Amino acid sequence: MTYGRPQLLGEPVVITGIGMLTSVGSTAESTWQAVRRGKSGVRSVTGLAGLPDDLVIGAPVDFDVPVAGQLKVIALSRQAARAAIEDAALDWSIVDRDRFACAISGHMGDTAGIAEIIGHGTKPEEEVPAWHQWMPNTACSEVALDHGLRGPRSCNSTACASGLIDILSAVRRIRDGQCDLALAGSAEAINPLFAAGFRQLRVLAEHNDPSQACRPFDRDRTGFVMGEGSAMFVLERLGHALARGANIYAELAAGTMLGEAHHVTSMAQTSDPLRYLITETLRRADMATDEIGYINAHGTGTRQNDLVEARGIRAALGTAASDILVGANKSSIGHLVNAAGSVELALTVLSLRDGFAPPTLNLYNPDPDCDIDCVPLVGRRHRAESALKLSCAFGGHLVCMAVRRWSAAQSGSDYSDHLPSKAA
């Protein structure tokens, strides 16, 4: 038995399951509660090959990898995926796995294992073979195999925009009729090569107190801190979700991605690409500027990009920007790079659900040039019906996702009532 095929092109896509673990929580709910309380998972990171133990500040996840030798990023992906599927309460006896897609971002392969093979010809037999984890799409393949998902499969590697781009990819597969459901998201584990590279670029924050290091939109900001974790979503076309009586968190109303033809690591100072990104997303979602109540910013804590992001938000939303709360979760959980978009989207959805904007930590001295309300230090009750999530990645990858809060009243309606007037 299945729930049938899509009836309308552009049928809304909704979130029915969330799985997440980060440095401040082992589940979606515990992570959300920790972030809204203002807990920080940032500390000194030790044990990175080739780097002194006192050199790197980050937000690692305390997590025992269940299979000896398996990359932590793959284990994090599998854990979050299992949690998302459990949260969605799927009845596998009536789910068509041929129409269940999987879209999980790329990751660093087992570079240490390959180096060991090159140097010694083998690795210990009890470990997962390095060649089994060398490809950046390994997590995507492993998760799909774990759950027997035979629908379309995709894996993007677009730096810090990867998480949102894979979610957009899954939404597109659902809307064009290739599948009814998708498991989508990303994961990240701190990698010595990335850590060394970011230090060479001088974008990592330094501070005597690690928990104070990352301070987005603060005039004393010096950079970001690396983080670990994962977030996965079960996405469904609305008719499919309603037919099975699923709990719905939010509608993914629209998403836009574009490329900045400016520089590999810096953003255009005019903020024009970001302004266009936001206005185009609102157009696709058929949303007015005053409908947006919350924006989850990329908010890395770097001097240049925070300023450009704030200017872009102000340019796109005009006077409405004064009434919008803007959050930056990296101050609490670090910059999860490939997983930043998915983890922060999960926090955005839970913010809509609970009507609460979590704080931006360490924002003691708001930069007057970043003329937006970034919820300094203490979270606030803030009922919002719609929100935006921004990702601005090295390489010029810009992504914006618009989400609408869901209510029990909507679940009793025919899904055609919720079609936007413009296809996203």
C-alpha cells in the first residue's frame, strides 16, 4: 500500500521529522533547549593530528563512534538520520522505499587511513577499511543503505552552504514527482586539515576563555570557532504527510541559491547579491517583507562577513528589518561548516514552533554598523509565523530558505489550500 502519487505540480513540502545532535545536546530537543538557554559547547580542542593542543578552539561532540575505525562524521550522520526517521513515526509497511529519496552533504574522506595504506600497505583488520570511507558521499550512501532508501540520491559539496543545498535538492525531487519523501541533511566533524586551513586563512577566533571566543555581530569579533554535529530531516509532500496523519513542524515555502562572482572567501561589500537572494526567496515564497519575524543568520563572527550580511538583510527588507529578530547560533555550537545550514535550519524550525528566539552569545558590544536586532545574550519570546535561514559559503555559494510555521488547524485542511501562488 502507498499513499498515491502527487496530484499537483508544486505541492507543498513539509518537515515531519527532525534528528539532531551537537556539542550542547544529544537529541534535537536537548540541543534546542540548551541553545535557547544560552548554553555554549565551545572549548579547547585537543588531539588534532599535527596541531598543538592549545591552538584550536571549537565545539566538539562527545560521541562514541559505534564501529571501530568509522569516521565520526559518518557515525553522526547515521545517528541523526535514525532519530529523524523515528521522530517522523513512519510505518515502513506502507511506505514506498522506491519513492524515498536521500540527500546528504559531502564530507572529508578518510585521508588518514589512505595515508596509512600508502605508507604501510594496510590498516588493522578490525577497523572500517579506509577505501570504504574515502569518497565524500559515503555518509549519504551509508544512511540510504541503513534504511533501504531506493529513491533519488544526491550529495553536494558546497562548503558551508552544503546542508541547505541538499535540503533544496530533496525538495526539488519531491516537487517534480520523483519521490514522496526524502531524508535530507548533513553532518560535520572537526578535521585537522580544515582546522589548519582555516588557521592559515586567519578566520578562527582566539580568546583566553574559549566560550567567549565567537561573538557574531559584536564590534570585538575576531572570527569563528569550528563545531561538530548533524541534523537530518524527513521531508514529505503535504498530501502524503496528511494522509498518514503525520506531525508537521513547518512548510519549506521556498529556497534560492546563487553564486557570488566576487571572491573565494570574501563577500561583495555592496551586499547586492545577498539583497537579491533574500528578495528572490520572498518572491518565490509569495511572502511580504513584514511577514518575516525571524532570520537565522549565517553569523560567523568574522569582521567582514557579519557586516555584509547585516547590510544585505537591511537592504532587502527595508524598514521591516527593524521589527525582525536575527539570531546567530554559531556563538553557541560553533561553525559546523558542511552541517551549519541543516543544524541551524532545525533550530529555526523549533524557534517557530515554540515562539522563541534564542540568544546570540557574547554579543556584549553590538557593532553599530550591523544595524539589526541580533538578540544579544538573552533569548526572547517572539511569535513568528515565517522565518528565513541564510547560508553564505566560501566559494561564493549563497542560499536562503523560507519556512512557514505549521499549526494543528492547517493539518485538517486540504493540501491544495496551502499552495503558494508562485512556484518556489
